Amino acid sequence: MLAPGFEAVGEAFAADPRGGSALTVLHHGRPVVDLHEGWRDSARTIPWDEHTLVNVYSVGKPVMAAAVMQLVQRGQVSLPAPTAAYWPSFKTTASVRDLLSHLAALPSFPVARPVEAWSDWDLLCTDLAEATAEWEPGTVAAEHALTYGHLLGELVRRVDGRPPARFVAEEIAAPFDLDLAFALSDEDIARCAELEFDAPDWPARMLGAPDSVHARAVSNPPGARDLAVVNSPLWRRAAVPAVNIHATSMAIARFYAAILDGRLPDLAVPQHTGTDLFLESEVTWGLGVQIEPDGTWGQGGLGGNAGWADPTRDLAIAYVTRRLGDFTTVDRIEEALKKAEPKTANF
């Protein structure tokens, strides 16, 4: 669907078909744009539909942040408290706030592990608990590309008792009608889109300089940028909430709408501004989201996925794709949204 006033947004979405993608825009929580195109599979035999799930990579990180913030709201967790107060074997001084804001100084899993380790939650969490911080926690930001979900998810498990996938399913997905999950069931795996690269050299282009924080952070365990892994049952059944939440665009947009209207905790609370060593750019981190100078906030995901909110216009936006490339389409959609004129009388 495409509501009057958003025609340019529809044109921006259609300008570069990805062979499988979707865009949802909610205004005051109601859909004004809900479009999809292409196919679910690389052979282009199964059309993409509103029930297609796709791996949205880091777009899922704020979902884990919201889970922790629910525990904060309930008085079960304190942001300034050391993580070790809830996770006794955790050795660094990083606080809960540090974990949420990519300030924990644990951007990489510290022990080299094989791809099969993605299925071993306890092993990877033990590695993080016993790790030495790469610098003083709370001082320098570096997006915790692969470790973020294990750090927050294990905190949730230690406090609440439920595994993070179950907590998200019962406390976020079900209550807010969000079609998103990780550690997928066979039924959900059957709805997943197959990822593909926009060019054969895409993994190398995205790796970063050798021995950089970026390169180290995304390389262990291997497989997060390997199609044979991310399209496999091993990956889809695993709990890697930093990068393997699978979702529809409607689910991500509804997630942001629930934050905007106060049903989910506010994440757009500035915590740190400075050069992010992983992103190698100036960033203002909130509680699991990036806050932009224009007041919009959200989180991009590897390959061109994105979810964000425009609070001044009460817009919640999500773009998801199975073809991993760059953010050209998202940038074009953003520009079109600036010109959109919601005709609220029609809703």
C-alpha cells in the first residue's frame, strides 16, 4: 500500500529492485507505505510476501537493548551497576550502561572458535565473561558487531531466567505483534529469504583493514558474512541476536512505533559521542541506537538493512533486503521521506 503524500517514497523504493526487499513506513503507528518486491529465493521461484523473514543483521540489536531496558524499567537491573552484579563470572568492570552503548571494550570474541560455536551459547558467553577488556570500559565506543547480543542476552538470562530468544518472543514479539525472532523454529526457517551478495567481492569490501577493530570484530567465529553459513539451518537455529534476528519490515517498523508511543522503553537517550573504532566515524550512541544530528535515530544493518524513527513527524521506518550491498536505497528513501506530506485526515 502507498498512501497519498508518499508517492515519492514508493518511487525511491522501486528505483533499484534488489530481487527481494520490503519497505514499511508507519505514521502515528499506521501504515502509509508497505511495499515489497522480488523473490524469497536466489532461484527466483518463490515470490516475496508479507510473511517473508529476512536476516536483518544489526537492525536487530535495538531489540535486545529494549529487552534489557524492560528489566531496567521493572527495577530488576540498574544501568550504572557493574555487569558482574548480575553475571558474577564476568571479569571486566563494564557496567550495564556500557554494554548497552557499545562501550564495554569487548568488540570481539576473545577465543578463536569454529563456525559451529554459533550453536553453543554457553561457550561464547563464557569466553566473553573471562575476557580482558581491550581498553578501559566506558571510555571509547566501538560497535560490538557480533558480541552485543551475547552480552545483553546473557544479562537477560541471568536476571530473568529465560533464554534471550524466549524473552524476546514473550515480552516483545508477542505483545506488540512483531514478526521477528532468532533461534528460529523449523516453521519460521521455511519462511526465510535466502541472502545473496550484490557482487562476488562484497565480503572483502566489508571486512575492513587487516588487524583493525572492524576486521577482528567480524571474523570470529567465522561465517557471519558467508552465504553457506547464514543461509544454513545452523545459523538460523542459533541464537546470535546481535546479527541474526530475522524479521519482516512491518515488524521492525512496529518496533520503532512502540518506542515512539511509549509502549516500549525509550532507547534514544544519548550516552556517548565520539569516534567509534568499529565504524571509524563520529557517532552518538544511545541505548543501542545511533542518534543523528537531525533528531532521527535507529540502527542500520549489514548489507543495506535499516530501521529508524523520525520523532518530529512520528514516523517509524524499516527497509529490509536479502541482497547484501550498500545503503544507496536507504539513502534515497530517506531523501524522499523528507519531502513526504502525510495526509493525516485520510487515516
